[in-house]
Amino acid sequence: MKLPRFRSVVFFLLAVVAAVFIPGFAAAAEKPQVAILPLVLHGPEEMGYLKDGIGAMLGSRLSAGAGVGIISRTAVEEAAGKVGKDAAAEAIGRELKADLVLSGSITSLGKGVSIDLRAIRAGEPVVVENFFASADDQSAIIRAVDKMAGEISAKMYGKTSGALSDPSVGRSTGLAIGAAPVAITPVVGAGTDQSEHPDRMFGNRGKTVPLGGGVIVQPVAIPEEAVLPAGNAGMVERSQYLAMEVQDFDSGDVYGDGTTQYVVAENDKVHVYRRNGSRLDEAGEVPFSVGYAKIISISVADLDKNGRAEIYISANSENDAISSGAEWNGSAFAPLFDKQSWHVKTLLVNDLEVLIGQKGDFDTPYAPGVFKLQVKEGKLEAGEKLALPDEVNIFDFTMADFTGDGQLEVAVIDQDDDLTLFSEGGDLLWRGDGNFGYTVRFVGKASGTVSQERKNFNVPSRLIARDLNGDGRSELVVMKNPSSLTTLIKTIASFTGGSIEAKSWNGISFVDLWSTGKIGSYIAGYQLEEKDAQGVRRLNVAVIGKKSGKLLKSSQSFLASYPVPELRVQ
């Protein structure tokens, strides 16, 4: 297959830069020896050529900058064959008697590329460091690799170079500002209340632009006031990999300092992260002491209006619902309530956010009825019962005026992964099929299967209702997470890559406004931020990369942040 011209140029440049230093690879034996393991690609197969090119270029830069010897690829492959191709990086390094072993991955996100590396240096003690770099597009890869090699040389061998002075490329374990061009794409055919594709907003006016999946569309013309502010507001931001399998994700101002923090849940832990310049740093952990339960949902909201958002945790052990709530008190996350027998989440209804809950039952995960809840003396008390169809449970729905008739409607993801819309009275207004909201989170006695007696229920991703175009009625933001059709028990590895979509009611059905396009991995959660001081609203998405043998000892998760197009009714 013939490479496209631009790809051929990139490959040629990588090869030339690497080849300049190849004679030095046969360095004297006294030089520290570095083994670069084959990189894992998270992206389309047609980008596979980058794996060898980036690996070779990284080796050449380290050879020149750090004065090390690079162990040949053939020797690395032979060592991997002896100890097993899926052996840990440390084992391959010992077989090669390498001073330093580099392993990692390349991730395609939109048009951008990010590189994550783990460096292990032998000795007493063993030194382990993580490094991260990104390129806005493939033309910037050489500069990104050069920067990363400079950081490795400095941190692992104490040798610096001029490359370290360039702040525009990602730092080790840091948040990559501008990791890729905007990937949110207004969808043609949704009506006149669309914005331009962000690529056109930033210097590409009049050109066709690619949808996330590679389809070329021609956006409709819209007025200048719908254009997002220029600068970093127009770029996708991608964090470093987090060594965890994210269960759910939300965001809010939990410290009351006027900034947004990111609340990320694992199976049994809840972490709070701050975005601090170019880094995503862990700022705290919310106590959660129910070791036998698995977290299935996180909600962040300032319900008491004191300027600090509370964190509400919902967990499950078979049919037992277990929840807790916490709030920052200035020095720690203090409990509001703990180990309550409710499934809980927050719900925005008529511009007022409330806490709602549903009980578990002896022989089923959900007892009938979803109720508004109040916190009194460290316990949850049920209030008004919500008007919902009988088959709708707490994690399945959101409520808003989608049709513009002044009444609330109920948007639901059912257990067949279909998206439905009901009137508040329970009448079915619309049903759409197609892999909506499916996650690997379940409540009930089984895990990942559904029996005829309905012993368990899938916990779909959150549904978000917001007025995104100022027309006085809510749009719906929903996730699609398609998996392999041949997979009976769905795991993270079975998902083929999801997307986040915004939909608007056109009088008879929901139609698409914009989409992130295919992200390429399993989506664990997402949330819309409120507009910032520059008037930009961002969509934050928690993504889990697929495991790959034993080189990735745990799941690799990251957060991606997309600027949302400003949609206005004409």
C-alpha cells in the first residue's frame, strides 16, 4: 500500500534524523546501554509506521545527547523471545544487561500524537520515571521527540541540552496543553443552529474539514459571533496517563477557590486532581472505607450553596446500595453522611440541582421509586417521589424541557442501550437505537451478564441536559460506546471506541448538533464544565486505554478536554 505523500515525508524525516546517528549505535562497551522496547500504538493501523520511526529517532537523540549506547532492535527482540514477549520490561532489561529500559506507547488523539514512556534504570535503588510529550500534528513529531529525549537525558543521566528550554512541548507526567486540534465536529443536517467546525475557526476558512471518523463534510456558513476565542481555547487538552482503571468521573469547585477540580473514582478510591499550569496533579483523596463495595457513580455539586462543591459517592455490593458524601472543610474532606443504604446521584431540575436516591432490595438491586433526598444529622431521608416510568431507575435518566413546551421530559438509556424520551406523565415520545451509554459498571449479583430474571443492571453513563444554543430549551449530551458485536460479555478490551454527542429536539426526534468523533478507546465518564472567564465551555472525558500484555501492568487512563462549539439560534 502506498503511503500518502505527507506520511511519506514524515517517515523519511524520522529515518534521516535517526540514520545520522546510527554509526554511533555500536558505541564502546563502557557506555551505559539503553534498551528501547517496541512501542504500543493506540490508534489506527495506518499510523503503525510511527512506532519504528519514533523509536529509532529517540535512540539517536539519546545516543548523541546522553552519550549512551543503544541496544539494537534485533537484540531486544531476541531477549524478548527468550524471556517471553509479554514479559515485564525489567525482565527484558536484565536479559540484555541494560542500564536503562524504555517502554511505552503512542496515542492518536484527533490529528495530534502523544507519547508516554516509562524509564527503568538498573541499580540500587532502581529508578523509575515517567515521561510524556505531544505534537499538535505529525509535522511536530520530531520536535516533540527531541524534547522528550532531552528530558530523559537530564533526569536519568544529568545531562542537559537546549531542547529542555522549549516549553511548548509536553513535560514529563504533565498535562499537554494543545495536544491535538479540536475534534468536536458540528454535524451537517442538524439544522441552521450550527457553528463552524473549530478547524475553520482557526485559519482554515472555506475548506472542507474532517469529522472524527474521517468523513469529509462541508459545514454551513454561520455568523462571526459564533466563533470560539482563539488560542489554547481551541485545542484538545490531554493529560498524562493515570495508572488506574477509572470507574466514573465528575468535576467541580470542591475547594471553593474559584477553579475546577477533577474527581476521579477507581473501584474503591476517589481522587481529586488540580490542573496546575501544564500538570494534572493529585490534590487529595476522599475517604471511602467500604472495602467490599465497588464504586459505580460519582456526583459533584454545590447543593448547600456555600461555594464548595460536595462529592457524592455511590457504590454497590451485589444488591446492597452503599453511599457516602463528603465536603472540604478547609483542611480535609469531612463526611456529610457515610454507609447509607441508597444509590445516589445529583440531578439538575429547572436550574436547581438536587440529591436523589433509590434503595436496593433483598432480591433485586433496585427497590421501586426514585426520591429526592435530604441530609439530616449524617443520614439520608427520603422526600418527594419523582414522576418516572416504572421501568426507569436512578442512573438511567435525566429530566429537562427538551421539546420547548414548558414541561419536563425524561430522557432515558434503557437496558437495551436504546435512548428514549418520555413525557413527565410516562408517555413514550421517541425511541432511538444504537449503543448509547453502555459501561462496564453493574449493580446486582452478576457481573457483566444479564440473566432472564434480571439479576443485574447496567449502570449507563450520565446524561447531561443543558441549553447549549440559547433557545430556551435543553439539548442532550450523551455517550456512544459501541463494542464488538461478537462479544457476549463486554469488557474494556471489547469496546471499539466511543464518542460524545450533543442532540437537539427538532419537533419529532433528536438530531445531532456536534460530536467528538471516535475517540478510539473505552469512555469511562464525562462532564460539561460551565463557561470560563473567556466564555469557553469545555467537555471533559475520562478514557481508559486498552491493556497490552504485561508491559502495561495496570490499566492506563487519561482525561481529554474538548472546547465546545458556541451554538446560537439565528
